[in-house]
Amino acid sequence: MATETVTSPLPGKIVSVKITPGQTVKEGDLLLTIEAMKMENEIVAPVAGTITTVAVAPEATVQIGDTLVAIEEG
């Protein structure tokens, strides 16, 4: 099985995390929200699968390219 790593597309602060390890998601499901420049940006699942890693928590600061979530496809 392939693992899809979801990385931050922008620098900002994690506002909320909507998933937990072991949870099954569909493509397009909301994973988390990042606030950048006073705007909230929703990060959605690029593939369907099972969450294997959640690398961030609310209030964490992230930069472009930081790992947010890992999803095992399938």
C-alpha cells in the first residue's frame, strides 16, 4: 500500500485538527484548518485511505512543506 503525505501548502497556525490516527477518510474529507493572514484554509484529503500519522496539533505553527498528515491509501 502506498502512503500519501499531506504537507502544508502555506505558512500559518493550525486552528483545528478533524482527524485521528486509524480514522478512515474519503478523498476530499476535511483533515485540518490552517489560519494564514487572518484567513482560514481547509486542508482536505487528497486520497481515500486510513490516517496513519497526525504530525500537528492545534496552535502549532507550520511552514510550507511541513508534514501534516500521512494517509495509507486504500
